[in-house]
Amino acid sequence: MQIDSRYQVPNLERALVMMEYLLDHPDGLTLSELTVALKLPKNSVFRISNTLLAHGYLNRDATEKRFTLSRKLLTMGQMSLAEKPIVPTAIDIMQKCRDEVHETVLIGTLVESQFVVMEQVLGSHPFKFSIDLGVQLEIHVSAPGKAMLAYLPEREVEKRLKGYRFVRYNERTITSKRALMKELRAIRECGFGLDRGEQLHGIHCVSAPIFNRHQRPIAAIWVTGPIDRLPKEAFPGLGRTMRSYADQISERLL
């Protein structure tokens, strides 16, 4: 939708552009780097970044003076998805799930055409999977992304996949919309989504969607671990397990 420029706030627009740019630079950028990259006056970048810092939308490393996005927007986003915040509602159930499967259990949600990691409960093995919170996963290679996508209205799925790039990582990667849609139909039949090492060799994931009171998928939990501990033969049982814990979280959101 085209908005008349007379009704826009320039500094607010600059702040949004800055935050979007930092989203693509998780290691952070200095004031000078932001000034060059955004092609804005240094004084403007200084005022905007410090305002965002004061309100908790940015963090700044005390040593290298690099600005990074905080988790405030992620928290606001998850709170907007349901009457109850998802992570506090789900964390004890995730811990019980971890105690049963012994692998890392995570929770996240779709944001546009990416899947964002919100929280994790680390596995109990000495060697365990871990990921930075806030990381964005591509939906065609992520079990939770596919698990959520499978239960969205067809029109919304089409919108999210418009212009989507099916990057190929290995021979297991889904590389077309047609193949993904077939996968989504299979997920609706079994109730859980899979990642069979479609991005990273040797890593398997099993996921189930979480629904709000309107039966709309608003998040997903998943278990992830090495192929020798999560072999494909275990997928059906793990799928039922993840489905059970996801349903428990969904019940709390009613």
C-alpha cells in the first residue's frame, strides 16, 4: 500500500531501517559502520541509536561499541500472538519434554517467510545442540517452519511463499514449491514436521505446532539432535511425543 510521504515521520522511518539493517548483522555494527551503510548523517544515526538503546530495542557492547538488536521486539511479538506470553507458558512443558527425549527442545514462530527461534531447553547429553535465540531459519529446511506452515490457510501459505527462494543445501533439501506443498500435506496427515538433515548433514529435527484458541498455529516446538540419537526409525514415536507436548501448551492458551 502506497502511503503519502506527507504523513510519514522521517526519523521513525530511519530508526526502522536501522533496525532492519541490524537484523542482517547479528554481530553488530559500530556507529561509524551504521553511518556509512545507511548513508545518513552521523549525528542522526547517533541520536536514533541512543534513543533505541535507551528504550531497550538495542544493545551496545561496552568494549567494541557495537550496536545489536535486543530481544525486546521478539518478546513483544510473542506477546501479541496470544493472550498469554508463549515462552513463560511453555517453558516447564519444554523441560518435561527434554527430560523425556534427552535432546534439546526449542520453541519459535513464523515471522513473514522465516522461522524465528524464541527459546530453548538444552539437552541432557554431554554433547548437545544449541542455537542463538533470535536466529532466523528458512522454512523449507526447518521442521518447525514446515509444521506451522502446514496448518495455515492456503491463501496465507501462498502469500508467504511468493518470491521465496528454495536454497539447495544438499541432496535432501526441498527445492521447489510443489515439493514443499506435498510435504505440508503429509504433515497434516501425521501431525508433525521433520527435518531429515535437509540443511545440516547429521542433524534431525521433529516438530509439532502450537495452536491458539482459534485453532491457528502461533508457534511450534521441536526436538533436535544428531542422527545417531534421532534416527529416522524414531520419527513416528518422536512425532507423537512432540504432538503431545505441543497440545499441552495449546491447552494453556485456551
